[in-house]
Amino acid sequence: MALRDSAIPDFLKIPRPLQERFYAAAEEEVKILAQKIAEFSTNIEELSSIIGVGIKKIEGNDAWKYLRIGVVDGSDLPAINERIGLRYGLYSVAYKLFRGLDPIDGGEWFYGDRISGSIGMQRESFIKILDLLTTYYERYTANNLLGEVDLLMVDGSFFGYRAGCSMVKREEVGWRDNLTGSTFRTVYDLISKINELTIRLIESGKAFGVIKRVATMAIDGYICYRYGPQKGIALSDRSVLSLFMKRGEVFDYDEIFGPEMRFDALTWYRGILRERTWSKRPPSEVLKEAVRRVQVQLLADLTPYKGKGAGRQPQDGREVVEAARSTKRVFVKTVDDVPPICVEFSSKMPKELRSTVLSYVLSTANPDTGLPLPLDLVDNLVSLPRGLGREFVNEIEAELLRRGFSRQSLAALFARYNPQKDEG
């Protein structure tokens, strides 16, 4: 009996010359990686002595069991029907309240809506605006909970929305928030409000973020700074720490960098060294340039200031840069076979409360993901199924057809666009 097509390995579905080339490419890659692993292994002991200074055992603390804890998360999904030119973004947000790990009766809330977009807008811009809308509702929801909770956990970094804002902040959005009635003329109006809400969370001293995806390479930058680029490891901090941390341990950047040297600037360090004009400069000058570039990027993304006199920071620019560079990050090893997770603290959070948060994150870890169970729970509640986008735009098209509009007349309105297959 012939094998069903689905049972045939994908490698065997392509022409034989391509099979052979890709097998050869895989062999080449194995040799490259084997060499890198060998080089890394020779430095493992030296690396351990550097990193080990920043790794400590988490002190047991059950205080979190008696605290009222709020968890906020959001989700978004593009909903596109190129057949008749419909483009929407769906977004949702939710919170759930816990007493320690126990859900509080009636302590949950959900909200969702959509934004419509022009097919003429670049897809990347539309996706970024959708992401900002989701962040806006997450920050709005979190702020509303501040008076009700002792601790507030948000999904991601406080300023995780920053990347890419400079590309879209001048776009006209003309969006009205149906929940509050607020109107935002431009994308920067939205960014500015998110900045305000985020700074308020930081100032509260109650909030912390759990970052699921983090590509920071500050440890590599620090080693290049202290010992030269030839000693660098070119791996993310999460990857490096996976080798050295045991369950119940926390890694604190401040313990090895000191309070004056931050993970954000050190992440830029290796990239600057690759530039010809900086490759021979003293480490202190390279680090100073890294700090400058971090600040410039923050200004470009999070402030309206641009053009003449761009070297000067407006009043609100200084505030948002200082806030973005004030947060503290640590890595926590919560599960043996899962890489450590990154936790970001407000600089205003008392030291004792930070210790309680570390115990909470460790004690409530999901054995499958390493993340706090309450965060995984809210994430599952609020996540939008991928097929929902397609169903949403198809329902709009179907309703228009039910109302007597022909598909030809709908398509004619968007005839200037090239036909493409649906996306959802």
C-alpha cells in the first residue's frame, strides 16, 4: 500500500538535486556549530567564574501567599481579506485577581474590539499599530488595578513596545477608544499615552514584568568590555545562563556590572566594536557611545522630537528616557529543564517586595513553560485563535452580500489593489 502524502518526509518531496544540496548544507552547518561549541567549551570555566558572581540562591519567602495579586495580559491578531480589500486588527485584554495562587471570585475582566486599516498602509506599520493598541489596553487595565492589588504582574517588559515606534509615530490613525471615549489623531498620541501609563506603573512600585522572549546580550558585551572582543561569546544572556543556573537561583546584572553599567548599553557593545571607526577605541569610549545610542533610540521611538535641534531632549523626552533606563532585570531559574525566565522590576519597588516577587515566580512556575501559572492562565484566556481573523472578515463579507451588495461591486471598490490570497 502506497504511503499517504502526509507520511512522506518533506525532504523527499523536493527534487533530488535540491535534497542533496540541503543535506550538504546541513553537514556544513554541523561543522561550523561543532567548532563554536568546542571554542565555547574551552572558556567555560573562566566564564563560570565571571557569571557566578551574579548568581544567588533565592531566599524562601511565603509572603506572596497572602497578597492580592493582579495579572494582566493582552492578545492581538490581524484580520485581512485581500479579496475585497478588508483589513482589520482584533485585540483583547484581560485581568485576573488572585490571593496568592487562589483566584478571587468575580476578580476577572475581559475586553476586545477591532481597528480598521487601509489596505494602502504598509503591513508592517499596521501590525505595529495593532501591537500598540493592545499595549495601550494592557497599560490602561493595569493602571486601573493599582488601587486594588498589592502586586501587579504584566506580560513583557515595561517598555517592550518601544521597538519600531519611530517607523509609525507620524502616521495618522484617527482612532477612538470605545472604552474611554479618548480620541487619538496620530500614532504618537497613542505612544504618548502608553508612555504616561507605563511611567505611572513604574512609579507605583507594585508592578513587575515577566519577559517571555528576550534576546539581550549584555553578558557578551560585558566580557568584550572587560577582556576584549576575542573573549566574547556571541550568545544571548538567556542561553549563557541556561548553562550555569540551577533551579531556585537568580542572576542579577547589578552584581557583576555594578549599578552604573546597564544591560541595555552593553547589548550594543559588540555591534559598535564591529564598526571600523570604533574597533580600536578604548573600552570606556565604546561604552559611552553605546549609552548615547540607547538614549538616541529611546528618543526616536518614544518622543515627538525630531528635526532641527534633535540633539536636545524635550522635557517629556527626559522623563521617558529616565524611566526606560531605570528598570532592573534579573533571570530566575524556575524549572530544571527550561531556560531561566527574565523578570523586570520597577526601580521604585522596595527590596523586600522584590524578594517576595522572586519567591512567587519560583513557587508558582508552570513545569512546562517555567512561567508563573497565573500568567499562563490569563494568557490562555485572552489569546485569540489564529483562525478567528479569517472568520471575522469572512463574516463581514457575508453580511454585505446578504444585504444585497454583489461581490463584484465590493471588489470593484478595491480594484486598484492586486488580488492576493486571504490571510488570517
